[in-house]
Amino acid sequence: MGNDLSVIQDLFPDVDPTLLELIHLNRLCSPDSVPLPASRRYNRRLRRRRLQFFKHADECIRDNTFHRKYRMSFRAFLLLVETLSPALERDPRKCRYGSPIFPDLIVAIGLRFMTGVPQGALADIYRVSQAEVYKCRDCFIDAVLSNPSLAIRFPSSHVEWEEVRSGFEEKSYNGLFHGTCGAIDGFFQPTAQPTRKETKGNVLAYFSGHYKSHGLNCQAACDIKLRFMYFGVVAPGKTNDCIAYELASDMKQCIDSLPLGLYFVGDAAYTLSEHLLTPFTGSNREDLTRDAYNFYLSQMRIRIEMASGRLTNKFRILRSKLQGTLATNARVLLCCATLHNFCIDQEELGSEDDGTAASASPSEQLNDFVIHAAPDGLAYLPTVDDEDEAAALLRTNLGYSHAQQSILERINREGTRRPLRNIMRNTIE
């Protein structure tokens, strides 16, 4: 005891010796105390006792705070740990200070980082150094983005596409937009000002005058369940969505390759085409038919707005400026979008286990799928022997869409109009 006390007094010569002795006695009485090393070489190394995560999780479950802290149920958390464990395993023999850090702790630190908890607070909560917090964050992001089972992807079969399309048709008024296969939109993520080296001298390209901040332009597409079918960090923040859409080559190629009669919906920032429907703007929307078209199109387009809102509400690090490098910020965004899909999938599985989810029965026949999804009016298109030539003609005609015209004809024929309650609300506002 005397030897340890003399070491403390040597480290803090200006502090009252009586006070140091009281601190030393209190340390010896603490059940979590760890003996000070005799060699002064290691005096400044803190030998931490890691947080016992499952004891911590049990307390959170008892307090009903686990979902709020980790943005998922405990069952989903365990599944995520099991999925990522092969990429997060560490050799416990290489732990020089404190107890080893296991995958469950790495996943916990990664998730809390994405929810916006500061690094210093994470170090205190999980009893690790701040440098270890960054290391755990990077390992967690790498594990999530490299796992093929968690990857964000478009539907890969006609059955999956039909399931997405039928989901949108259920939300569309009278099935007006029953050819909808997804909704797309741009997402601006504020960041700290990047360096000239990162931007190759073009820092101004990352500053958005609209949002009054530096940032990144992301392009996203989602299905009716708010799951991202595509999420990419594609351009600097100053880039217009119409230009960024051209840079999102994977998404553009997928949309352009859809069968005729199927389409995605977007806002007015995009260019109208046969496979991408957009609203009317300016004086064009004064016509009652076009006004109704805009209103019912928004029923489909709102899904991507809801997906973006849910993403930022769940992972609140995205509500403030990301402070990392451009590469790190892009990886954080992709990781959050991937975890967003994982959470939705687990919530859906949980509801199915409870017997509350409805089972879908999509058609497995390609011909039935294409014909059923085609908008009204496409039957009058001229028939030619070379179907590829006709398809190419339609797809290259930007600024005009036969699908849009057929929807307008149906709205006019049925006398469909914007709901009166919506008109009255807009008048009051």
C-alpha cells in the first residue's frame, strides 16, 4: 500500500498528501479496483474493465430502453452480431490493456455511433479509449458494407418486381399509377468543409447554396415498405438531382431496362421519360386534370420522402454535419442506409411471427406480369415486327411519356379531381 501511495504522490506532487491518501484508500476499497503497476512506464496506461454488455443489455430491456438506444430489438441485435461476427473476431491474446473487445461490444459501439452519441460519451459508456471507439466504428462499417447478405439491391426476379409493383398499386387511388415500381429522390447530407486535397482544389463544388452548407448528393430509390433498393453517394452537394441521376449509373440502367408500362416516380428535378414519371410544374399544373395527376403522383412519390425521414430519425448522426473525410462520410451514409433496410426486414419478420403480416402471392409468369402492369392506353401503340426498335424509340424520347398520357386520359375520362379537403387546406394555408 505504501509503495502504491508513493507512486501516486510522485505523479501528483502539488496535491495535498492527505487527500491523495484518502483517494488511495477509497481505491483499495472499490470492488472494481485494479492494482497500479509498479513501473512508472505504464502509469499513464489505464487498465480498463470493459462493460459487460449482456448485463447492460438486460438492464436496458428491463427499462424498455434497448430499442431506443440501439434502434432495433434485442433479437435483431443478436442476429446482427451473429451475421457480422466472422468479420469482427479479434485475437484476445493481442489485448495489451484491459479485457478483450468482443463482437457484441463492437456492434454496440457502431450502432450507438450511428445514432449520434459523441465519441467521448461512447468511450465512457463502454470503458474503452476514444481511439478504440474510432477503430470499432471503422471495423463495424467495414463489416456491414462487406457482408453480401446485407447489401442494398434491386429486385432480382419477376416475382420480386411484381411484389413491389403490387404494393404501390394498393396505395394508388383507383390504381391510377399501377405501373409504379419504385420512387426516387435526391438526399443532401451536410458535412464539414472538405479539404482542397480531397476535392482536388474544387471545394466550392461541395457547397450547396440552397442548404447553405457543404455536403454530399446522394441518390436513393425505395419500395413501398420504405426499403432502399438503391442508395449511392454519387456527387458533390452542389450537383443538381438531374445531373446526379445520370451519375448513378446502376440505378439509371435498372430503370431504363424496365419493360414498357413499368416506371419509377420522382419529383420535378428529374427529366420525364417513359420509365420515370415526374409532376407538372409552373403554369402546366393549372389544368384540373394535370393538377389531379400531380396530387395522385405524390401518393407514390411520398414513399421516398418517408424513407429518408425514417433514415435520419433512426440514425441521428445524419441530422448534423458529418465531420470525417469525404470517404469516411460516404461509408457512414451507406452503412446507415444498409442498417435501415436490416431494421425494416427484422420488424417485418417480427410481425410475421406474430401473425399480423399479410402474405403476398405475386404472379410468377412474366407475360402476365408485364400485361397486368401496363398502364391504360398503351394498347393503342403501333405494333411493329421489331419490338426492340419500338422500345428504343419510346425510351429515348425524353420529356414525353406514353404512360403519363394514358394516365391523364384516364383521369379526364373518369373525372377524377384533387380531393376537396386538400383544396380547402391549401386555400387556408
